[in-house]
Amino acid sequence: MNITVYLGSAAGKDPFYAQEAMKLGKWIGRSGNSLVYGGSRIGLMGILAQAALEEGAVVIGVEPRFFIESVLQHDGISELIETETMAERKARMIELGDAYVAFPGGTGTLEEISEVVSMVRLEHMDAPVFFYNIRGYFDLLRDFFGRMVEEGFLNEETLRKLHFVSSPGEIEEVLKKGGC
């Protein structure tokens, strides 16, 4: 299974995020899954990719040319797919994934996982979506999704396909039950 992970190209202020990215990467490798991610060698992206590689995972990076020209790509990954634009990158990462994880990150992470949620809502894909909610990082977003349901802008069925988890084990449990 290809697990697409969206996360920060920064490491964040607290080393806890790096430790958790490493834990997630190691689980992806040990579980026999492949990682699809943004292709960078820096920040949480680089930590996740390196941990997955060290555990034997196939790691596919998808990166726009302008990042490659800035030498931000991880040269040790299994495959690097080059795109022209960020929009092409986003589309390719969605196309390659079987399950999607939003790990703590910034606006790019939020934008990317929002498109996945919209595609699930529109029934253009039937895939599990995970929010790696360590230290309550996504609590406000979970509350906001609940508000969308209350106000009639999101249905309960879509909400049930969004999983707020705090460990790789919780991801594995959902996937074993069939994903969504």
C-alpha cells in the first residue's frame, strides 16, 4: 500500500515532532508499505523519509522542479518524480496514494489534505484519511469538521472517513478493518 504523508518541510520548534515523524517512517517501512511524500531532505519530510528508508520502505518523492533546482530533494530515496508546479505535485501525490496522512505541518499540509478530504466527500476516491493528531495539533480542525456537520456543510458519512490518530498503531488498526 502506498501511504501518502503530508507534513512540514520545517522541523518545528519541539523535537517531539521529529521523534514522531521518525516513528511514523519506521512503521511504514516495517509494515511493508511504501511512502509517498513531498521529496524533500529537510525538516520533518527528510526525517520521515530517512526513517522509512532505514526500515526498507520504498520511498517515492514528488517534487516540483524549482525545489530540485534549489537542491532540496532527498537524493537517497527510491524514486523522485519531478513536476512543473505545486498543483501537479499535489495531483500526483493523490494519484499515487492508497491512504493519506496529515502530519503536523503548515499551510501546505493543510491545503494538500483539504483537497483529499474534498475528493473523499465528492466520492472521487474511497480512501482512509488520517490526521496524526499528536499533542492535540489537529483538535481545532476536528472541531471545525464537527461544526461543518452541525451546520449542514459536511455529511456524517464523510466525517466517519476522517480518522484522528496519535500513533502508527492506530493507523494500522483502521487499515486492518478495511480502511474507511
